[in-house]
Amino acid sequence: MTGTRILVGVDPDPAGQTALTWAADEAARQRASLLLLHAWTMFFPAYTDPKMGSDLIVLLRDRGQRVLEAAAQIVLKRCPHVEVSTVLEEEDPIWALREHAKSASLLVLGTRPWQESHHIAASPVAGPVIAHVHCPVAVVRENTEPAVPPFFVAGADGSPTSARALHLAFAQAAAREAAVRVRYAWQPPRLGVLDERAAVREAEHLLDKEIATARAEHPGVPYDREVVRGHPVEVLSQAAEGALGLVVGTRGHGGFTGMLLGSVSQGVLRHARSHVLVVPEPAAR
């Protein structure tokens, strides 16, 4: 093992196994260990009957332990060389994920079936967790159908988180023998632009600089880059159709109006149909 650890939130719903197997495969690729976390808390008033409340706590605790044991068996059967550990937290899941993510290199979350029907590609805890962790977060969707040949999409805007997102996209692509499609979504200011062609050329120059730095460690990864006029959420979500994953930063400013990855990351979590990997700000808050 490399000393890195991947944290995955384990859901009792069997449909959440996609995130679990994705995390197991990623741990095997990175030669990392895997920490399975299941957390629960009672979001209702305490029972007036102490015995009834105590019995329910025991029931929930036993169920959580069984969920973790079953998840560990799935991982070990799929990736027997991955080091697996489990933790059961009787705390708010958002708090538990934030705390354990402090020592993780990657956090993996899943989706829920009812959300799939509404095209929401995130678990209920994804937004609050992503806003307060400092490691990348992978939100894994159910029932994705990657295209052939495989590719990742990365959103770029010239910010530090954009640069980190590009690095992660090229690393992920290199591990899977995939390509990277870099997209810069651009919207002109409401008052217009004197020379739109010059603005696009400047954006392309920015992309070339960022890509050269990001792919320095993975020079063999094929890529293409494009400046696309349109709303970033729409541009990136459409570009990610059939992708192995869409990689974006949590915050960004960029050189042009409209490419604000702080809002875009939340938007693509709701609308993108691929897995979404969100990269946080480089400096701890």
C-alpha cells in the first residue's frame, strides 16, 4: 500500500453498491487502503420509554454493523489485495464523513434510486460534505453507460481548483487508458465584448498552459480542448454524456464572466449523468 486511504460512505440500500465497487477498484489502482464508514443518528425526539429507545439503538447499531460486514465482503471478494477497515459512527452522517475525510485522499459517495428518477446525481449529504472537506470527492451514479473509447471531461477556468481538477482528470485517465476532454464554458458579459475572437483566443491560450502543466506527469494521455459558448453547467453536463467521469473544482473565478465553478460544481452534481469528481480549494480554510 502507498499509505493513502480512500473513504467511502456505505449505505444500507443495496443500490449503493456501485459506489462501493467503484471505490474498491480505485483503491486497487492506487494501491491504497479502504475505509468503509456507516453512520446513523435518530432524528426524532427521545422516547418517553427508556427501554424502547434503548432497544431501537441496539437494533440500529446491529444493522449498521451488518451493513459494514456485508460491504467489506463485497470489497474483499472483488479486490482481495485491498486493505479494508470499517467504522460505525452513531453520529450525524455529514459530521462523520467530514471528520474521517480529514485523513483521506479521496471520499466516495453514492446516489439513491429515487434521485436517479429526478436526474439528481448526488446523495443528500454530498453538498454539505463537499463544502467542508479538503480531499477530492467522487459522487458515483448508478446505471451509467460509459462510451467507447473511454474519456473523462474536465472543466477549466484558470483558477487553482481548476488546475487541480485537470491534474486529477489526467491521472484518472492515465489509470484507465482513457482520454481527457477539457472544456472552458464561456459567456460574454451582458454589455457585450468588443472583440469576442480575442477573448476566445485568450481562453484557448489559458487552456493550453493549464493542460501542459497538468499532463506533464501523464504525457501519453490523449486529449482535446475546446472553448464553448454557453452556461457552464449545461456545457459540462452535455460534454460528460458517456464519460467515465466529470471533474470540476469547488471554486473558481477564471478570466471571464460566467465560469464560476463554485456554483457549477453544485449544478453538475444535479444534472450530469456521469460520475462527478469534485476537487476542493488547495488551501485549507
